[in-house]
Amino acid sequence: MREVAVIGVGMTKWGELWEKSFRQIFVEAALNAIDDAGVDRVDSMYVGTMSSGIFVGQEHVGALLADYLGLAPIPATRVESACASGGAAVRQGFIEVASGTSEIVLVGGVEKMTDLSAGETTYALATAADQEYEVYHGITFPGLYALIARAHMEQFGTTREQMASVAVKNHFHGHMNPNAQYPFEVTKEAVLNSSKVADPLTLLDCSPITDGSAAIILCPVELAKKISKKPIVKIIGTAQATDTIALHSRKDLTWLKSTADAAEKAYKMAEKTPKDIQVAEIHDCFTIAEICVTEALGFFERGEGGKAAEEGRTTLCRGGTPVNTSGGLKSKGHPIGATGVAQVVEITQQLRGEAGERQETGARVGLTQNMGGTGASTVVHILETD
Amino acid sequence: MREVAVIGVGMTKWGELWEKSFRQIFVEAALNAIDDAGVDRVDSMYVGTMSSGIFVGQEHVGALLADYLGLAPIPATRVESACASGGAAVRQGFIEVASGTSEIVLVGGVEKMTDLSAGETTYALATAADQEYEVYHGITFPGLYALIARAHMEQFGTTREQMASVAVKNHFHGHMNPNAQYPFEVTKEAVLNSSKVADPLTLLDCSPITDGSAAIILCPVELAKKISKKPIVKIIGTAQATDTIALHSRKDLTWLKSTADAAEKAYKMAEKTPKDIQVAEIHDCFTIAEICVTEALGFFERGEGGKAAEEGRTTLCRGGTPVNTSGGLKSKGHPIGATGVAQVVEITQQLRGEAGERQETGARVGLTQNMGGTGASTVVHILETD
């Protein structure tokens, strides 16, 4: 297999984009990535989208978006793995380039979520859980993650303050990200006193509903060296894993096994350990998720994730491993299918030294972790620059 | 890239399966394929599904189905390209094996369509067209294909009788397929006199609404030679292409450019010409579609597809190139995401000499063509046995 580089990245401003359509926001992000890469053609395309059928009445999005980008007749395929759709699309793009099937591959992610009512949006999101055995009984994602939070508090003594510190940290990072949906800081008190969503989680423990898109351009490292004027960022590890779809089928509610499994394989492929990771974008759909993910990735011992966040060990430029320098899902927003692609955008910018105010000095190895549902699927990528 | 073989195939009986759930029919087909392959493990999985979100309120189907097959923690990814979702999933499976990423890959397709009302089902299917510029104005697929049919009649003198002969032929083939939804023969008069759906198309010009699943197991040819006791069926060509999503954007309504583009690449990769194809499964969502596809694949000159069908040149054991020996979408049924995978099941059985009453004697090279919408996406595969 060939070595694969990220040679272009693009985003749109995320938020409630009522004046723009699904196809428009995708095209905007994709053109930004193509411009950034400086390529004059694209050979193949993957799109990560979770539920465009329910959100905007549109399936067949690979063909639609290739058409509106002016890229037909190239192959264009939509990939879905709930909230990990973007990460899964990146992985398919990686395999396509690594295998020699295509030279220059566009991977985009997009979701347009705000065209529906709150109730309809909650229904659409719940399709990532087990419809017949979880959703049917009335539970949705805030409730499922609240169960995980309660179990983590019970097992490890994790506190509400520790969870709140994840939100505070991600808004601190996100307030320096011009593309973030909520680019402002919040206090611990604001998180703790915001309205209750599903006990113990409050509104500011939850990632928002977002319209947005992100895109990257992949090509073989050999080609990247010829055409790119920017530092070469390689994808040196990729892995994907599954777990039970229903939370109630797990032996331990607080252990994200699919993340641990994918991370183990990705570390092995990249010949890295958790200690080598200098910057990471991970799936903080709820504050408790970030805590569990940092443990499953091996950044911290089990039960230590909350304490580590509270101590600033995941904050930028504090000597630890900064997590979610983009603001994460919490502050940057979470347009489902776009999230996993945007994680690669942020890490690429960090490794290139292009992250502006959010730059982690000297970062050369980064990781992305994108997760579907309550962890029924996870995709992990490890990136490196020379 | 490594050579790839199909070592296992599985189906369910297709039809209105009200007593079975989405996950059940997938598991049934997948277990049949695993049994047929005789493998004791699966390393990775792809699922083709068009609109499970709308049809059964379930996205995240890769993880769901891996879980219910007992295959977690393997990577499992859902692939969507409207009615070409199954073909697109086969292509991702091919690339995964060819690249050396995985050894034994399960590719399944599934759709559960009959849980919705007719109106809701029509809405779900219309998400394969351009929601904003076609569907919004009230047209759905029978109307779009009726436009293609009228244009074909106008340009080439194609007759209603010729279209009807496609339905007659596919039901003749399908009446020998125990898994078909409508395994019975129909007369030309029955087709012509069935109720009008969208002029000139009548009910028996249209493929039905179907619940069903199909699955195949892929592995490297070298491994297949060691573990399989059946004739080795190789995938020697794969290609995918796109065209404008909206029919009104095309220069010529009757020319399926994405099919012609994908076929050209697949023939080149396989080092075959249309004349080498001895049996083909193609996308007859409407009778006129089969006529246009046989022209775009180069089986017949432009405008000759209707005449060729009427003359029996696409009928089993008549010395031509039999098309849709399974009964096609028309008689076997069309559970959207399953269709492209089931095409590979049929061709594999034909090349193995396992097609029973439907066997085309001595077939060694076969082709599948799976198409999304009115041809905005197409996936073509060419298979061969020694």
C-alpha cells in the first residue's frame, strides 16, 4: 500500500445556516479544500453524511454533490456510520489512495440539521441508536449519555465540576476558532447552572445542532511532495471498530470498547503510543464522552479522565496533550457527517503550524477519534508531519 | 493490487416480509453467504442501504448489523448511492480486499420498504432524485422514466410492445427463481393492459416495492484457491461513474452516460468487450431502463435495445446475451440496497453452474450494472471463472 498525505483542507463557517442549502455548504467546503491543495483535478470522492434523507429529503448525495461540484463523471460514494460518518469517509478515501485505485481523492462531510423542528431533529439523531430496543422505549442520546455519566460518577467518583471543565476548556479553545458555531467562552458556573437536559447533564454539557461541512484532499505522499508547497501531513494510522449498538448490551457502560479497539490498531499501524500524541480531536458529543474517550485512547488511566481535564492536562499549551483545540463538537458545533472530516482539518492545520491562536507549539503527531452513537462505531486516524 | 474472488453468496426469499425485521433479513442473507463460503471468520463488512433512515428509522446500520451478526468489533460501513448502493458496497469491498487492508470481507445489501404507506414509500424513493429541482416540482421516478421512454420512442421508434417484451422476458426468467418476489410469467397483453402509472408506462413496466437482502463474501484469489471447493469466480473489472442528478440537465434523455462511462472503464480493466459478456444482470427498474442500459453497455447499437429484447436476443439460451436471468428488478423484486449485491449473487451462481433451471450453458464471463436514480450513478462489475 502507498503512503497517503492530506494535501488540502477546507471548512465553512458552522452554525445555523438558514440562508444556505445542503449542497451549497458542501460545495463551499470542497472548493476551499481544492484551493488549499492547489490541485486541478479530483479522481474520486467520498461524502460522510448521517441522515440527509431525514434532514433534507435527499439521499444519493455522492452523485448530487459531484454534480454540483462539476466533478461528474468521477465515482462518488456516500458513507454512513452515524456520528462517525465523516471518519469512515476519510478511511475509505485513505484506502482508495493507498490501494492505487485513485490518485487524488476528495473526502467531504456535510449535514444540514436546522431545517427540521427540534422534535424531528431528535428523531433523526436517535436513528443512530437501536431503533427497536432503545429508541422505541423512549430514550434518546442525552439520556443514553446521562446513563454513562451516572455510571462514571458512581464507579470513579467523577464530579459534575470535572465534566463542566471539559465544556469550559473546549469553549476556551473554540473562542479562538473563527469557524466555530459558538466561539465564546463559558464559565464552570454557567455550565453547572444551565438548564437540565438529562440528569446529570445540562445544556452546556451537550454539543449543539449544526449546519456545516468540511473537506480534505488526499493523494499519495510521492505526489504530494511534487505538487504541495505546504508541510506534508501523512496519515500513518487508520482503524475502525464496532461494539454493540445498544448501550444496555455492554458489560461496562463507561468503557468505550470500539474506541479502545480502533486506537490499539491505529497505534500499531502508526508505530506510536498514546504518549506520542501531541494534539487530538476527539468525539465530545457530551462532556462525559470526552472523558471516557481520553481514557479509552490511553491518554489517561481509567477513571482519571475527569480529573485530567479539570487539571488542564487537555488544555492548549499547558504541557499535556491538548484535546479538541478546534473547540470540539461542543463549541465548534456538530454537523454530524462533517465532524470526522473537520477533525482531520484541524489536526492537519496544527501539524502544518497553521492553527493561528490555537496553535500547539511544535505539534508533529496528532490523532482523530470519531464515534457513532454511544460508541457502536469508532474511527481513529493518526497523522504525522516530518 | 491483489486479485479478488467471490467465494460465498447468500439471499433471502424476497417479497413483502412483514413478519421479519430489517436486521433479521440481513442476518439471514449474510449467514447464507458465510455458510456458502465456508469461512470461519469475517474481517470487515460493507452494507448497501439506500434509505433505512426513512424506511425503518434506523441509520448506523453497519454497526447494528455487525452486532446482530455477532461480528463486532470488525469495521462495518454503510455505503449509499441510491438504487446503486449495493453495487457501490461491492466496489468498496473489492477495493478493501484488493488493497490488502482485509482478507475476508462480507458485503451485504438490505432494504425493508413495506413498513411505510405507499405515499411515504414514494417520498423515500424520490430522495434519489434532485429534491430541490425535480421532486419539489412534483415528479417522482415513474414520471422521470416515462419521460425517458417517450424520448426513446420519439428518437428511435421504440414501441410499447418492445418495452412490454422486457417485462415478459424477465418474468419468464424470474418464474424459475425461487427467491423472486413475483415468480410467475406475464403475457405481453397483460403488461400493455395493466393500469397506467405514468404514460406510457403501465404497472407491469415497473419494478415492485420489496423487502429483501443479499450478501457475498470476498477474499483474495490466492486464499480462495486454498479454502473454496467451488469454481473460483473472480471480479476482474470494477468501475463507478456519475452523471447529473437531475434528468433535465442532460443533453440526451435516452443516453445513460454514467453507465457508458463505468462500462468503458470496467471493460478496459477486465480486458473484455461487450461481445465477451455471456450473461448480465442489469438495472431494469422500469422496462425502458433495461432497453437504455443494454445500449449504454454496448450490447446493442443505440436505438436497437427495444428491438433486441423483442427478438429474444436477451432471453436465456437463445444464443444471445441473456439479461436478468434472475428475473431482474422486475420479477425478482427491488429492495433498493440489496439489488446490486443480488446481481453479483446471480452472476456468481451462473458462472459456477449453480443457477438451476435458469442456467445459461457454459457462461464464464458475466457483468453486473447497478444504477442510482435516473442514472446519476452507476457501478459496473465484470466477473469471470476459469
